[in-house]
Amino acid sequence: MAQHANDWENPQLVSQNAMQPHAYFIPYPSDQAALLGDSSPFTKSLDGIWKFHLSNNPDERPRDFFQEWLL
């Protein structure tokens, strides 16, 4: 067996100091809405098209990438 000097070089180590998987809960405005199982007004879906820009290093990033979201 090969010895791994660093944890990040060990393919057998898939997690460390991680929480166990658990169920999540979705809040609803009322019991009736929860029983219907429709989408909750308290959640937001992250599905969709995202703008993405890959930079080789932080200096190559678009400088004002966040400005259009502030408008």
C-alpha cells in the first residue's frame, strides 16, 4: 500500500470531520399548505442558468462581477 503524506492526496479519504447526512425540512406558512406539498414561499430554487467565469487566478477575474446584481 502506498503511503500518502497529505490527506488531500489520499483517494481513500473521502471526508473528514464531516456531519452525517440528515433530512432537511421545508417551512410552510400553514399546516394546510404543508399537507398540499406545493412549493413553499420560504424557499428559493437554485435551478436555472447561472453566469460563470473561470479565471486562472484571482487577478484575472472580472473586477466588477457583482455590480449588476446590486442594481
